[in-house]
Amino acid sequence: MSYRTNLFSKMVILILIMLIPVVLLYWYSNHKTTAVLRAELNRSNSNQLEFFQNQVNSNIELLSSWPNLLIHDPDIASFRRIFAESRYFDLDAINLVKRIQNKLSIQESSSNWATKLYLYSPSLGRVISERDARSYDKQALKENIISGWDVHKIEDGQNDRFMFSWITVSPYGIKDPAENAETIIKLEFDSDNIRDMLDKFKGDGRHDPFYFREETGVIYNRTSDRTLTDQLIKELSSHTLKDVENRTVVIGNEPYMVNSVKSSTTGWYLVDYMPLSDILKPIHQSNILFYSSMICLLLMSFTAAYLLYVQVQVPVKQLIRGFQRLKQEDYSVRIEPKGRNEFSFLSERFNSMVEKIQQLFEHVYLEQIHVREARLKQLQSQINPHFFYNCFSFITSMAKMKRVDAVVAMSHNLSRYYRYTTRQERDLVPLSEEIEFVTNYLEIQHMRMERIHYALDLPEDMLRIEVPPLIVQPLVENAVIHGIEADAEAGEIRVSGEQKDGMMLLIVEDDGQGMTQEQREALLTKLAGTLDQEMGCGLWNVNQRLQLKYGEKGGLYITESELGGVRVVLSWPVEQKPALEEYEE
């Protein structure tokens, strides 16, 4: 009996000795995992906030460039000269005002932000907007003329708004512009545009983003917890914020992970926060499960000592090997439970713990992929400024020639073209929409160069297939710029498509100057590498996006066209049903 008692004591002591390093090892692994997780989440959150901040800054900088463009408009220059000589409206002056109002309207509608443009004439004391031409208070205008963006609060009950305004004066550097300037252009937009972007940003998975500037105020999203946000702002204002900062703030005994990024354009801070308890909840649950299993195992050891004596060797070895691999950051390790005993329970808890840790790391990896995809979306939304200027030069020329039909046609195609590029928020679109976008682009080029002719030959069932947006237009644009514009006798473009051997094929051909075999091979080699300054981003972007989505089976290749120029083929495996068939099912 004493032998068994002594053996029981030894088994209990042995179990305790075994449990202590297990718990310490788990604590160490859990501590390191938590630190890495927080660091990666901070980095991922900061990258997403910087990307969103860049989007807002890009919109604001684009808006601030409008007045500079309009200052050089010939109609606005004519308006300045005519009204400097006469204070009375005649028929020509009325028509000029209408044309200016139409241009202001077109400029305002070119952005997805709600904006207002005002043209001031100090010599006449009149201001022209999209729908009005009236007198104005010069003293009020004089007080509002400042350098940079002017921001003032608009009281609107509990939902205060902020009006952002930008004023450009011609000629530049003049003293007392409200009295002496020839032309003053003012652009306005309110903070509802930024609030709309915050709402979308929050809908994409952010916790509760908002903008604030200490001396101005706060722009909340529409579903913001304002009480908590105000407390958070109070804590943040107690220390000087850096341009990019990650901080932990405690409010009401609850710690929050706070990320902030300062706008270099407006000086406002973009802030987002989330409770640390939400981030660490899976780890805490894993801790509870693990420590609970340790306590249960300790209690059960007094009654299961004899069984442990018989069955302890193999399970202990499995646990030791598992923890060693876990210490080496091999989170694919799993322990196969044997039998139905305490060690099988411990093995299951270990597997559950490692699985949750692995899920957390996979979540961080997916966040990194999302950042990469967001950067690719930024590439696909780039606008060619030379194309933009050429189109407006055409509109100006047609307007001078009184070709209203050509101006309307160009404006219609141009607005639909840029609406598609700037409002592309979907990962997939029907091919019919992409072809319609290409048609708008070709119509614009045909109006600029009448020798350009094109043919579209795609099956009806293929038009219903969903494809990544903006993958056909870069190929057509290359055909126009490098094929047709380089050859004065060229002018034919053909876009066709087919399904063959489980692959989708989209083909763009031209009758331009073409490429040699060596040139085609050199171009394909560049497309497979990284983007450099000597190569345009259009073809590279299309190739990268197809390979990112479809792997090695997706991409493009280049051959000689029977038309005499280049034949570019996009190919990817058919992996989905047409959108219309899915809807009917």
C-alpha cells in the first residue's frame, strides 16, 4: 500500500513538473503571438488609413486645380474683356454667360463630389454660378480671400458641417484682389463628401473612423459613437500628434488601439480606433480553454495516477514535439488524439489553440493582400492627362467653330468614359459594360482622328461574363497610340472574343506599324518583371491583375495580326457562370 501511495505521489509530482513548463511555454508563445499580432495590425491599419487619406487628398487636390484650369478658358477670358468695357448686358454677353455656366456645370459634374464653382467679376460686381448671375457683396468676398483652403463651420443642429473653399485670383499677386482683380474663381464643397467616404470606409471593415482638427472641429461618420469619439479626441489632444501614429488609449478602463494619419493637404487628422478586447478576444478564449484544461488535468491526476503511469510516455512525447515545433513558429502542427483520456483532451485543446493562432496570422496575411489589391485599384484608376487635354482641346476647337453637335458628342462620351474610370468600385463587371466603356473611348478617338475605324465582334453569351474592370481599354489605347498614331495610313482596330478549351480569349488587333519578333519578346519579358519608368503601366497592370486573380493561367501574349499590326490576346480560365444565368437560377 505504501508503495502505491509513494508511486501516486511520484506521479502527481511528475505531472506537476510536466505542467509547469507547458504553461510557461504557452505563456511565452502567447505573449510573443500577441505582440506580433498587435504590431502587424498597427501596420496594416496605418497602411489602410494612409491609403484612404491619399484618396481624400487626391480628390481635394484635383478640385483645387479646377480654378487654375478655368482661369485660362477662352470664354472666361472673353467675359473679362467684354465686361471691362461695358456694364450692360447684350445678346452676345448673355450667350457668353450661358456658355460659362454650362462649362461650370460640366466641371462640377466631372467629380463624384458635390461641388460649387463661382466666377466673380470685380469690375462688373457680378458673380456667375451654374444657375445664376447676380450681384455680390465685395466686402464679404474680401474677407473670404485667403491663401490655401478656407474652412468654416455651418451650424446644422447636432450634425455640424464644414464648408471648404478655395479661391484663385487672376492676375496672380495683385493687391486688394476683391477690388482690382480681373477674375476670381471660387470652389466650394462641404464635409458631407468626406462623410460619405468615411461611411464607405467604415462599411469596408473599419471600426469608427473620423476626421478632426483641434482648432476647427470634428467630421464624424453617420453612425459614429460620438460620446466615445469625443472622449477619445480629448485624450488625443492632451499630447501632440505625429503625422502617422499608433497609440493605446484607455477610456473607462477599456483600452483602445488608436491609429491616426495627418493630411498633408488640409492638416486634418484621420483617426480610427478599436477595442483591444475585440482584437485579443480569440487569444483570451484560447487562454481560458488552455488554463482550464490544465486545472482539469491537475484535478483529475489524483484519481487517474495509475492510468497515467501506464499511458503517460507516448502522450508526453507528442506534446513535447508539438511545443517544440510551435516554438519554431510552425503553426501547422497538430497532435492526433489517441483514446479518450485526459491527454486526448489536452491534445484537442492544444490543436484548438494553435488553430486559432494560425487563423489570426492568416487574417493578418489577408489584410496585407487587401492592401496590395487596393494599390492595384489605385493603378487602374489612373487618368492620362494628355488624353484629357487633347479632348478638351477638341471641345474648345469645335466650340470656336460653332460645332455644337461635336461638342455635345465629345462631352457625352468623355463624361461616360471618366465616370466609368473614377467610379469603378466592383471587383468584377459584365463584359458588356467594359465593351461599352471601350466604345466610348474609340468614339472619342474617332472624333479626334476620323481615319480611326473599329469593329466589335463578341458573342452575346460572352458579353454576360463578368471580368475584372479596365482590362480591355489599355490594350485598345496601346493600339491607338503605338499602332495607329505612329502610322499615318493605319486606322483599323478590331476587338473580338471567344471561348476555347476552357479559356476565355479577348483579342485586340490593329493595322499599325506592328512589332518585330524581338520587340514582342522583349515586351513580354518586361511585363513579367516589375514596373519601371521606361514602360507604361497599362499593359503591365492588366497582366499583373490577371495573374493575381487567376494565377499562371491568366495573362496576355502578343503576336502578329493579319491586319498588319499587333495582335494582343488576353486569356484566363472560365471559372464562373454568366451573371444573367446566375440571376435566372
